[in-house]
Amino acid sequence: MKPLLIKNGRVVDPAAGLDARRDLLIEDGRLAALDTRIERPDADVFDAANLVVAPGFIDLHVHLREPGKEAAETVSSGTAAAAAGGFTAVAAMPNTQPVNDSALVTRFILAQAARGPVRVYPVGAVTKGTAGEELAEIESMREAGIRAVSDDGRPVWNSRLLRRALEYCLALDLPLVDHCEDPHLAAGGVMHEGEWSLRLGLRGIPALAEELPVLRDTLLAKLTGARLHLAHLSTRGALEFVRRAKQDGVRVTCEVTPHHFTLTDEACRDFDARAKMNPPLRTADDVAALVEGLADGAVDAIATDHAPHSETEKQTDFESAPFGVIGLETALALALEKLYHTQKISLLRLVELFSTNPARILGVEGGRLAVGAPADITIFDPERRWTYRAAEGASQSHNSPFDGWTLRGAPVATLVAGRFAFRQ
Amino acid sequence: MPPPKTLARLSQRHLLGVEPLSAEDIELVLATAQKYQTRTATETRPVPRLELLRGKTLTLAFFEPSTRTRVSFEMAAQRLGMNTVNLALEASSVQKGESLLDTVKTLAAMRPNALVIRHAASGVPHFLARHTDVPILNAGDGQHEHPTQALLDALTIRDHKGTLGGLKVAILGDLLHSRVARSNIHLLAKFGTRIALAGPPPLVPKAFERLAPSVAVCARIEEALAEADVVMMLRVQLERQREPLFASPAEYARHYCLTPSRLAHAKPDAIVMHPGPFLRGIDIAGEVADSPRSVIPHQVENGVAVRMALLELLVGGAG
Ligand SMILES: [Zn+2]
């Protein structure tokens, strides 16, 4: 394969504190050189003038649905959507059918992913079947290749079991990713509990249902010393508890989704099931708190919680519709639109949220532009205006509340190990 | 406030709720209903038999059992000369696993002139309205709205009090699970009526006050009743409770049943309303339900008139 020379790009690499015009040379799938000016006549040239070149984006929270729900998404279609969204790697949540709670399922997912355009880091279940009762085979799954454990979709509600799992995670150096939801406070709820749920006659999920488990989880992380990562935080109070735990030296990180920093519970007003997700869309005050946290460092990562559902599943009334929205192909544009173009965060911070920190949380290579390392690179245009059409996306599902939105900023190319996984 | 100007037609194609209606829409429905009334506060009239909507079809799709609302819609349709098709869907295709959307597409393919929908889930009529051109009349969706009930209640209040504004209306009982309460609050608030709510604390969240500025959540039922012109009782929705929100029906009755002594806190000429079916001795004492203060039978009669008005406005205009 010919070498590839990426010229004239604005290279943003928070790990190196770099935000400057640079050229990159890619050879044999690896980053061979990074300099102010590289000349290499035998190379293919990619002109990145007016584009941002960053270490590959890693989405910590994706539901690829395979095995089991291939009508909604497959490893193949989900990773294609990831590539189109500028992601070079995704962490695949274990709530498939069967659940990824054994080395066998982990190996199956990795085998499917080997043919896909981007890297897949399987997340193993904490408990068998994510049923919250018995520990899953965490050590065997670690050997097979998981990079984190989670019972996502539900919390590990038994505090003793969570403690045991954290003890394993400490020894195996895995992060435990918890979905914070008090099942009793949240029971039956379909949207945020507030003025809109009352108005619409829909059962609410109070903010406290998320905040109480955040507090508990951080206390257990403190007790065990293990690494805790909190998925899709959505309330001001939840973030407050994370700030306090971080000040207290607890090894806790957290992520926020684009839909939670973009939309409020008012999006449910016409009973549009595309605005139904768990955790639910919260209030304008919560959105403001999430944006603050994304800017000041309380939040570590932007993750999509990409949750595909087939048209048949989602084409029903609000109460019966399943929770979840897709997000891989809109995440970068929403972050640019809502955080960067509003001057809330810099491009360095944006790349930190999409790449540097996710790599650190998963403990994987990447997250920086290191000479000699595999060339996983995300190239995007922060200015390009485009209209998102869910039906034309790479994901097999179309359940997005952003369908038809005109956004500012878009991925232009995604390179995984030096190959174009996606090119505009 | 000055009387709103009269409209010729509704601003909405569907009747999904009271919330999207304007005060002018509501005035139009009430004015249209008045000509169909068989009884006002002062006189009784013969039952009208009209040909206005002859040859048109009304399909009633009840995904949740109901006798009163369904029969009221059927009578309204028949008095206007319409044919009715009655589908008790809780017993048919829905249980065979057909999707909601497929069921309604099938119904719409039969080309009715209007579709009356009742469903146990909030928002179903709104979902269906996005997938059909047939005018939809919401006959109660989950805990969201029951617009025809609020409109017939408004007609009843106006028959007895001459106005909707300048009154105090107490709405008592299980507010949280009540679509009737939500529709009534929206309607009365559009006329500036003072609305006082009370009931078991978990069933009357303070957030109700955010629905409209004239809404007050009262800590005690007596406070809500004080100087009220209208007392609306709500049914205890035992079947809607997925969790125990009060100890027992007896405990509820002891503290929230509308007894003569509680009613004494309201104005001497206050009327008592209930959307029915009421639980005698639990939400309302027999003496109160049977007293001349109770306008419950009048509500039932107005129900037919209001539904006739809505059919005229939503189907008649469609040509
Ligand atoms: Zn989750």
C-alpha cells in the first residue's frame, strides 16, 4: 500500500498539547511522521486544508445489537455508522441476545468485528444475563478481550454484588460502567418526572432515581479503589456527586450523551417516541449543568448510547415504544454545534472528550497521535453545514430525534490503522 | 373578560385534547352544543332527530372498556343520522399481536368520516393522528386528556352558573391519574377560573400549579372547598395504581369522600359534579350524590349534546 500524506490540516492532539498546522505521514498502517511540513512524492495526498485532524474518536457506549437483534443493527451496520460518524472504535454494550456474559459471546463479537471498518471493544456483563444476581465470568471475558464490564440497561442494584464486581475490576484493571437508576424510584416511568410528564399524563422518572445510585456507586468505588465509569449522566445532581467524589480522590469518570446536552424533556411534548430514552431527557437546568461539566472537566467523555430500534418497534405510541435513540452519525456535529460553536469548549477539549479520555478510560491504545502507533485518525470539518436524514444514514435503524436537523460541522474521513473506514 | 368573537369552525382538525384548543374554539363547541341540548338548567326539550350527517360513518375504537362514553358518542352520532361502527378492540386484533399502527390503518381503510379513540396509554390519539387523515376524537387517552368530558362539564357549569370565569372550582381526589382533571384544568384555566385541587398528597403533586397560573394545590380538602362554586369529584382510579398510594378504600373514604359536612365548606349554591361512574360512599356520599346539588344526570345529558356539536364541527365541515 502506498504511504498516505495528510497535508495542511489543523492537528489537534490534547495528549501532546498540540493545536497547530501539521502534516502527517502514514505508512504500513502506522503514523510514520508528524511535522510542520512533510514532502513525500511517492505518497497519496489527502488535503486537509480547513479541516481538523485528530486522534481517532472512541465511543464508550454503543449498542450493536448483534447477536440477537439483527433487525435493528448488526456489528457490520453499526460499525459502518460509527465510521461515518468519525469514530475509529466503539465499546459494544453487552445487552445482546444472548448477553455477552461469557468468553464465547465475547469471541463471537470480536470475530464479527474483525470484518468491520472500525475497532470494537466488547464490554462484558457484570452479572449473568445482566440479571443482577450472580457474577458473570469476568476473568474469562477479560482473557477473551473485553475492555470494561457493565450491566447497562439496568444498574447493578445489589450493593454487595457491585462491591464484589469492583474488587474483580480492580485486580483486572477494568473499569466498571454503571447505568445509574434506582429501579423503585424509576419504576414504570417513561420520561423525566416534571412539569411535562404531569402535563402529558406520562409516568415520570425522577432525577433522584439517577442521583442516588451515583452517590452509592462513588462510595463503593472509594471503598474498593476500583475504577468506576458512570454511563450517560443526565442531571445536575448526578454531576455534583461526581465532582465531590473526584475531589475526594475516587477513581470515577463519567460520560454525557449528545441528546442529553442538546434536548430537554419538552421534546416529548407531541408524544414523539424518538424523544424517549433512558435516562430520559431532563430540564433546561440539567442541560446547562451538563454543558458546564463538559467545559470544566467534571465530565470526561461524550458517548452516544447509540441504541438502534427497528421501525416496527419504534413506530408505536410513546408509552409502548422502547427506550433509546441512535447517535453515532450526529454526535460530532451536535458537539460542534452545541459546545464548540457556542464557545463553551475549545477544539482541544472536544477531542479530549471524544478521544483522549475514552482511550484512557478503556485502557486502550489510541487517543493520541503517537508516531509508531496505529494510524487511527478522525478528520472533520467544523464548519460544513449539512442536513441529517436518518433514513439515509449507515445505521440500520432510524430512531433519531435529530432527523431533518441542519447541523454545523461534519466528519470528513475516518482512518483505522491507516485505511479509510469512511471518506466523505 | 369580554366575550371572545365567534368562530365559524374549529382551529383544529382533530380533537386530541383541550390544551390545543383556544377559548374561541371552546365557545364555538359550547354554542353549537346548546342547540342540541335536551335539558338546560331551566327547561326540557324534545330529543332532536336530525339528518345533518346522514350517510356518514363514525367508527368507535375502544382499546379500553367503557360503556358511558361509548354510548354517549353512539347516541350523538345517531341523532345526527350517522352510522356507527363499534369496535371493542381490547378483545380482538390487539390481543392477537397486531400493532397499533396496523390496526388503525385497517380502520382508516374502511373510510369512516371520524374515528373515536379510547386507549389506556397517554398519547395514542396523537400517534394515530400522525398516520391518518381521518378526524380523530380523543375519548380518553391514558392519564392525559379526556376532552369531551371537560367540554360537557363546561357546558354544565355554564348552564348552572351562567359563566365559566369568575368562579372557584374545586377538583378533588386522584388528580395524578386523572385525564378528566387535566382536561378540566386546561379548559377552566383558559377562562381564568380559579382552580383549587386537593386529595391524598401523592396524588396531587405540587407541579399541577405549573399547568396554569390560576391553579392552586391545597393541603387540605376543606381549604379547596372553601367558597367553591363548583365541586368536581374524581373517581378513585383503583385500576390505574401500580403501587399503593393510599392504605385502603376505607382510609381514602374517611378523609376524601365528599360528605355533606365537607360540602358545607363550599358556597351554599355550589353544584357537585362527577364524571362517573362514581363509587358511592368512597368518592361521594350517597346523600350528596342524590341531593339537588348534584348535577351528575345533567352532565350525562350534556355529554350527548357536546359530542353532537363536535361531530358537526369536525365531520360536517369536512363536506
Ligand atoms: Zn444505559
